[in-house]
Amino acid sequence: MAFSSEARQRLANVRMVKPELAASIEEYVIQLASSGKLRTIIDDEQLKQMLGSLQGRKHETKIRRI
């Protein structure tokens, strides 16, 4: 895949903690590449943005104390 070394390391760290999130990122990058929309190497900053957008879609659990 087309990741910079910093982005590749960050993705490896994410994979250890949240393997499903790392798999989602990889699938997304594969889709971008296959559709021709990925023309440059993904750097760490772009990966952070992708992670933020995918994590934002997840349901947040809130705990209320009574």
C-alpha cells in the first residue's frame, strides 16, 4: 500500500489496539487506489484524518450516573 513510513508505523500501532479499525482503513485505501483517486503516498497527517473520520462514525457510549 502507499503509506509513508510514519503512517505505516501508526497503522501498525492501531492494528495492535483496534484491528477492525486498521482493516477499515486498509479497505478504504484499496478502494481509493482501485478507483484511481489515490495518486500520492498517504502521509501520517492524512492517516490521522482518516482515522478520525472513521472513529467519528462509531457509536459513542455515554454513562450517566444516577
